[in-house]
Amino acid sequence: MKTLNIGNVTVDRVQDWKGAVFHVPDTWPGSTWEAVEAQRDWLEPHFLAPKGQGRDGVLDCSLHTYIIRTPHFNVLVDTCVGNDRQRAAIPDWNMMNTDYLAKIAAAGLRPEDIHYVMCTHLHFDHVGWNTKLENGRWVPTFPRARYIFHKTEYDYWKDHQDHFAMDNSFADSILPVVEAGRADLVKGDFAIDDTIWLEPSPGHSPGHVCINLKSGRDSALFTGDAFHHPVQVAYPEWGIFADTDPAQSSATRRRILDRLCDTPTYMLAAHFMDPTIVRVVSNKDRWKLRV
């Protein structure tokens, strides 16, 4: 992904992992590969491999963090899976050992340069690098940052730590941040300033939020896991199997699409493959993405 300029703010992406994990129809109950193929004209080549170059029935996923740099502070949006963690849910993500922090450094930032870590929700693939293993203890990776957690989200997962989408992450990636006094449990309308603010988008999880970015005439919406793959732009009724409230998740996607469609606001999701920066446009009675 190229650097995105939003007024006097820049957005970069640090990709920690990519691979084929979205199996159709298992990922989205009720989906079909034939329906995916019907959207090939705009999904290919970025979001659907050309025929003969991919595996039918499987779509690619990216794990990445967004770096937002304003004139006043540096923000990370979502922090992937993290290293040294036992994760049974997806074998490729078990005991990962990646160069994530080296990539952050290559982008020009040290851990102590981060002012805010914002998690769209608290599933294990969005909170991992919140902490690191140091002398046998999990400690905040970004020692000067305030970690922004939606209180509704935190309270729910505190009581549902055995859920598939947590996979023991509450104990190693969330609670250590709270115990270190680095977490802010906020309401759904929390704003850092008039440039960055939260917007509730429940359904995938009870306290899921999107993150708004606006500077000058430019704007972007970080949609987290409201969408997992661009095919859901065409089929917002396709909810992923891990949604806590499938009907609400679908309604949230439709609301986001209606809001963004045929506007200049950029959409940046948590798992879309490169080039990642997209706009929503109308496509007859549905929607598609324009790169």
C-alpha cells in the first residue's frame, strides 16, 4: 500500500502476514463460490486471483496494522496476532515469529514514539502486538501509548474469554495492558481530537468500532472487521461465522456501504489485500470497490 495522504495526515500499512484462510462457504455460511465468481470482473486481480493462479473456494487474507501520523501524534490501528502466542484457532498463526517491530522501525517509528493504539475490537488477531514477552512476562509493547478499548467490548470479552475468536488473547494481549495502567476504556463516541474519532459498528462483536479520520476536505473510514473480504461489499448479507450477532453485522455493513457509496471517503479494512485503499461505488443494485 502506498502512503495515503488525508489532508496533513498520512496513513501507512505494516503487513505482518498474508495467506489463504477464507474458505467459501465455511467462512460465510450461506455463501457460494459461484456468487464469488459473479463478482470476478472487479475482484480480480487484487482481491481474487486470476483463474488458474489461486485455489478455487479459498480467498486471501492480510494481517496488518495502520500507522496514522498527524502533526501531533502517532497512532496504530489494530495490532495483528503477535509473536510467541499459542493460538489453536488458525494453525498458521500459532507461535508466530515475525519481524513486525522491525517493519514499524523501517516506517520510521520506535515503540516509544507511539501515542495511541486503537483496537477496532478485541479479537486475537487485532490485539496481539499490544504486548510482548519480556523476561517471561507480557508487557505493553508501546510503553508510552494509551491503548483505546471500547468499554462495551472489553466488558463482554472479559466474561467470554473462551470464545473461538479470543483464543487466550485476553490474558496475554489485553489484561497486561490494563494492569500496566495503559488502557483507556472509552465510550463509542470517543475522539482523540477533531481528526480521529470512533463510530460504533456492532455485530461482528458487541463493541466493534470503526475509526473515522478527517483532515481538511479528505476523509477515511477504518472499518476493522465489519468487512473481512471485499466480496462482502457485494454481499453484505454474508456474515462471518464468528459474528456475535449476524443480523446486526449485516445491518452494520449496509449502513457503512450506504454512507460511503459514491463519495470520496476512503475505506480501509483490517484484512483486505494490497492495494487496500479503496472507495465504494454503486454496482447496479449492489456495491463494488474502486481501487
